[in-house]
Amino acid sequence: MKVFNTLDTVFNALGRFFKNVPYAGYGLFLLLLWLIPLFHSVDVISSGQLGIFAYIVVITVAALGLNILLGFSGLISLGTAGFVGAGALGVGVFLDLGLPFELAAIATLIVSTALGALIGLFSLKVEGIYLAIATLFVGEILRQIFTTVPIFGGQSIMIGSVTLFGFIELSTFSQSERRVLFAIIAALLVGMMILMQHIVKSKTGRALLAMSRSSSAAQAMGVSLLKYRLMAFSLATFFATFSGIMYALYNQSVPTTQWTLDLSLFVIAMVVVGGYKSIYGTFIGAFIIYGIPNLYLKDLFGDVSYIFSGLLIILVILFYQNGVAYLAVDIRLLYAKLKRRIHGGSHGKAPLD
């Protein structure tokens, strides 16, 4: 009994703390991410593993945007990879034109988000599988542009060291500066998570949820499908493009050929496995789908390790459709049930089923 009382005290204290300090959870999460480059500095993890963690951080931002589209709006897109590539390659093109990194990032976001808004406008005419096919071809068109238009440099765009705020120059070829770059993209990820929380808790988030459940009912309540579909696709595109900019910032060399349908499907898998409508779950999904095979399974099973992702998606769809982020809810329910059983038995009553 003392064990349960102690656990209750700890859980209640933690609950009050995170409720009274809204961003404490994000601060703690950022500190945990910042431990990764610290482990790299003392050779606990290798440079390759640091790069894998960096990719997880980067792709989580794209998955957050897709979660707004898929989880909150009930819409689908198979063109996420194209917009991640647009962010990474676009910032490289604007840098080649002589813009500083910050202005290059802003220009890339404006152009790409405007294209996302056009897709949102088109989505008013199609639904379901037809929308998925349309976005698939948008992603394929972007991929063809990346690989054939000379301005994108053929096989890749070499960005080189990045200068931030006009005086901070960082290069991925320096191990210490690479750790700083990781700390920066980790902070950007947490900033995007906070932004997403503000969006989904606002009037916009409630309208997107209403639209996802029933377009007709949402319209009857005064929700403009035109406005919020445009907003949903614009937000998803903004997050995906921002993810690409983070990729360019950290890697400083951007290939033109890897922004394919495979990546878009991987991002969808991250959302499905991590949990719809879950911010932290999106990161967990990215870690499970990309991190576990590359960090642990690949050395043991080689390329066969990627079968793990496919099997996991099937298992989640069949048996745990809420995603692994909601395991915490089930654990709390199991804890409460176990506590009731023990309390019932200690008072001479029949255990509760």
C-alpha cells in the first residue's frame, strides 16, 4: 500500500508541475535531446549515430505537419517528400543567389507554402484516394524538377558552411560545430512542437477537427471548408519545407534524388505508429520507424531490418490503432485497475474485474 501511496504522490506532484508550467515538458524534452551531442563529445555515440539522430529530429518536423493534415484535418498527402526536398534544395538555390541564410529560408518557406495553398484549393474538388493520387503526382513533379532543372545542380547542391545572423559560421566538417548544429535543429524542433500545440489548441485546431469528422456538419456549424483546407495544406507544407531547411542547415550538402515516394510513405508510417494527434508521439514514431532499424537492427540483420517497420505498421493498424503514444494512457488505466484490485482485496472485498 505504501508503494501505491508514494507513486500517487509522485504522479500528482508531476501532474501539478507540468500543468502549472505549460512548457516544462518541452524544456525537459529539449534537454534530453541536448544530451545526444554531449554523448558524442565523450565518444559514447559515433558521428554516424549523431547523424541518424539529427535525421530523426529533422524528419519529425515534416511528420508534425502531416499529423496536422492527416490526424487533425482528415486529409491525406503523398507529396511530403517533395516539399522537404523543396525546403532543402530551395534554400541552397537562394544561397547561391547571394541571400543570407535567414532570408533564403524565409523566401523558400513563402514559395513552398504558396504552392501548398494551391494544393489545398485543388483539394476542394477531390476526396480520398483521388486526393492521395493528386498529391503523389505533385511530389513526383517536384522530384523531376529537382533532378532535371540545371539550377538544382544535378546530383546535389553543395551549401558549405552556414553563416547565421551574419557572424556565426558553422560547418558540419568540424565535430564541435556539428554538435552545435545538432543543438540548433533540436531547439527548432521543440519550437515547431510548441507552434503545433498552439495551432491545435486554437480555433483553427477545433475547426480542423470538426472538418475531419464530417465536412457537412462542419459547414453547418459555420466552418469554411475553403479557408481551413487551404490552411491545413499550407501548414503541412510549411512544416515539411521547414524540415528541409533544417536538413540543409545540418548536412550542408543536399542531394536531388532522395525526395521520393518512399520518404513520403515513411513519414506517414511515423504518424500512424507514433499516434494521430500526438505531438510527442510523432517523434516516437520517427524514432521507431527510422531510428531503431538504423541504430540497432541494421548491424544485426542488414537491409532486412527495414522489414521491422512494415511489420510494426501492420501490427499497429490491426491491434493498436491509436499509436504507441497512447500507451501511457493504457498504462495509467492498468495502474488504476491494479490499485483497485489490491485495495479491494485489502478490505476483504472481491477484486474488481
